[in-house]
Amino acid sequence: MQEYLVGKFSELPEGKGVAVEAGRSTVAVFKIGSEVFAISNACPHKGASLCEGEVVCESKIVRCPWHHWNWRLDDGALEPDTRQHLRQYNVFVDGDDVILRL
Ligand code: FES
């Protein structure tokens, strides 16, 4: 298991994705209110960069920038077909540090 420093929680943009290189993975990290979420940056459909997607903060959804599929940030499910999921990663806040754990 390895940890990566994403950045300062206080400096992360609200409701916008940030791409983080973590080993051989690119992870999209999102801050909504007091929460942070980490998902695979590659959309499972055709591989668009999800950190460039529009975030709907109220419903904690990122909308893929290519074909507008809606992915839930809290459980990685596709909305409304929740049988499909994208990969989620463990991310947490320690003081003001946002840490990604793979
Ligand atoms: S690449 Fe994301 S919905 Fe098509």
C-alpha cells in the first residue's frame, strides 16, 4: 500500500476535478464541501478524462465530458444504471493534507 499527497484540502478547488498521478494510475480527486472523493480518471465507457467533467455538487455526480454519463462520486455507480461502476480509491484528509492511498 502506498500513499500520495494530493495537496492541501484548503487549496483544492470546490466542485472541480484534479488529476493525480499515483504510480501507474491517474486518479481524479474531487472536493465537495467537507468531503473528498477519488475515482479512476478514465471513464469506463470510452476513456474520457473524468476530472474534466462537470460536477453536480448537490447530487455528488461527475458528468463525463464526452458522452455525459453521470457517475456517482460516493459509490462509483453509473446513474441511473447502478450495475456499472468505476474504480474508487481510498482518499482522506489528515489535518490539511489530502492523502490518496492505493
Ligand atoms: S467516454 Fe465517458 S461517457 Fe463516453
